[in-house]
Amino acid sequence: MDPVVAAIDPGTRRVGYCIVNGAGRAIELGVIAPKSRGLPERLREIQDGLDRLFARFRPSEVAVETPYVGRNAAAALTLAGGRALAMVSAARIGAKVFEYTAPEAKRSVTGTGAAGKTSVRRMVQLLLGLTAPPPEDAADAAALAICHQGRRR
């Protein structure tokens, strides 16, 4: 039986997630959006949200976006903080972690690693049979899930 997979688009302001069952169907996707203003409090809220999500779905595999350090090192550092939270939550339940870059995830759903947010949202909607495009962060997580499912086969 194929494992339940959680895909996480990390951040410190919003964290997108997508839970996929063994057949590759999305069970749930959404966004964890902390209400706190300060970074330590937001990180705690994100960690709590991820822990609750993982306790509910018990994924055995977690796909996480790995930061690309291009021209914006500050953005990569911010992403790394959210990424670490996802890895800690995965470790707490014994899930195996897989990492993919944003271009890899985009390529898996659009055919190009340079696709824009609108293209990713639309393709995720079509591939998952959703009635409307998901929020950006959830769509990015869904693209990671689709990428991971494709790599596993």
C-alpha cells in the first residue's frame, strides 16, 4: 500500500500544505496562517499547526520545498525557518522527509520550472480535479506532492 504523503510549502507567515493518499488523490489542502505578529510566536503557531495536521493524517512521507539561494538570501533564510519546522514535525511522527526545489515542483505540474503562480494554481486545479484554483501556498504544496508522487513511481 502506498503511503500517505504530506507536502509542505514552508514559510514564516503562511505555510501551504497538501495531504495526498496512497492513490495520489488530494485528501486536504490549505494554508496555516498564524495570527501573531512576532516571529517567535508565528513559528510556535506554525509548529502547532503542523503537529496537529500530522497527528490527524499520520503521513509516512513528507515532501518539503528546499530553499534556492539566488539573489534573495533573506528569502531563502526565511524559507529555511519554516522548512525546519516541517522537518521537526515529520521527525516527531517518524515520517521520512524528501526535499524538492520550487522549479522541480513547478516542472512536474506545468512542464517548466519557470512557471508563474497563476499557471501552477491552474494546473493543480486541473490535475486534482478541484472546482476552483487553490490559494497560492496550497497550490505550491500540491505541486510538491505531485512532484513527489511522480518521483516515487
